[in-house]
Amino acid sequence: MVNINKLRATMVEQGINVDCLSEKTGISKDRLYRRFKSPEEITIEEADTIIKELKITNEGAISIFFAQLLA
């Protein structure tokens, strides 16, 4: 399960909102809002795009997108 709170915190730290993330990643705003409501539906491709655009470290990516595996 995706730790959406950590993802949102990362976005806040970088001053990025969903609209800005949408522009940077090419993922539609509607799709991002749906993914934030149902994070288990985030695809690997979407996660990879978000990780690259937000410049999330490997450790950060694991703690956000693979949180369930760490628990």
C-alpha cells in the first residue's frame, strides 16, 4: 500500500500541489486525484514518473510506495 501521507508531505516540502505535479508528470489532474483517494491503484509507471519528477531518493520511494512491505 502506498503511504499517501508521506507522498503528500514530500510534495509540500517541495512546494508542489497536485495541479503542478500533473503538469510536470503528464498525468491528468483527475487521475492524480483518484490515485490519491485510492493509492493502491497507482501503477508502477505512475510511481516511477512521480519518483523521477519529485527526485525522491530510493529510500524515500521505498517508504512511500512500498510501505506495506516494510511494516
